[in-house]
Amino acid sequence: MKRSNEQLCALAQNGDKNARSLLLENNIGFIRKTASEIYAKMNLGESELVIDRDDLEQEGCIGLLSAIPRFDESKGVRFLTYAAPFIRNAMIDFIRRESADGLAFQKVCLDEVISGDEQMLRIEAIADPTAESPESICIEKETLRELYEALDKIGDREQTYLLYCYGFTDDIEHTLTGTATHFNLSESCAKKIEKNAMDNLRLELPWWS
């Protein structure tokens, strides 16, 4: 009987090297799809960087393996959902190491609303649920699921802003200045968006004190 990702991860956490290999085999399709998306989005085929899809796939595999020891099935999140940001960030980090100016890859437009599939990955996948950050304060008072459901109820622009600002997408909490730069916003505009987003999030979380 074929084991699930979660079962294989439990075995791998106990030192089963074959389980690690099977996890890679089970999820290589997702890794390849992610590599192709990033390769196309960043137009790497036309860039001066000597990077191909195989390079990104290899880094994605490394990212998946790095998620194994930190995965906690009791949080109610699927392994692949949890590992997705590790896979993507490993690829992005590799590109940034090869690039003379990694910042060029960080700037996006806040109005570019993420797709439904990507949105669910970002909402459900946080690289380190125990990290000390603003959202971890909320997590101590209620479940992750309730916070994610509340995030899903606010506006797309505000949701995207908070997911990036508080590290849901890359496990790094970003400053106001850094977030404004990422979304090509003025600091005053970013501050206003954050305030409105937090106010709206509080309305969806009646336990927020």
C-alpha cells in the first residue's frame, strides 16, 4: 500500500532514508511545476543568468527535504502544503545567489492578485508556526485554522499585504519600509493599507483583544 506524504515524513523524521527518497518521488511533479512557473515568471530563458529548470528542480528537492524535520502533522496542515514555501524559497534563494541584484526579483504589484491555488498555499503554509512574530501571538490564543479562515475573508489586496508583511510567504517578518518597497508603494500608502487590513482582520476574529 502506498504511504501518504505524512506517513513518509514521520518515517523520515525517525531516520528512514528510503522514506526521504519516496517523499521526493511522490512530490517531484509539484517541484517540477513550481520550477517551470518560476522559470517562466522570471524569464530566466532570456536572462544572462546561466540557470535552467533542472537547477531549480534540484534546489526545490533540497527545499522539500529541509521541511521534513520541522513538519508537525498535529497542526492539521498537509505535508506538501507545508513544504511548498520551502520548495519555492529554495529556488528563489538560488536565483538571488546567482543574480547581481536579487532585489529586482522581489518587487511586485499589490494589485496583482494571486491565483486561487497559490492563495490557498500561502494561507495554509507557514514555514515555521512557532516563529516569534505578530501572527504567532494570535496563534497562542486560537488555532491556526481560525486565523487563516479570517485572512481569507478580508480583501485580496489586504490579505496579500499581510501574508507578505508578517512572513507567511517566506518565513521572514518584513518592515514597513521593506514591504512598501516589495509592493512598489510609498511608506504612507503601505502604512494605511496595513492599518485597514489589521482592522478588518480584527473584525473577523472576535477573540482578538
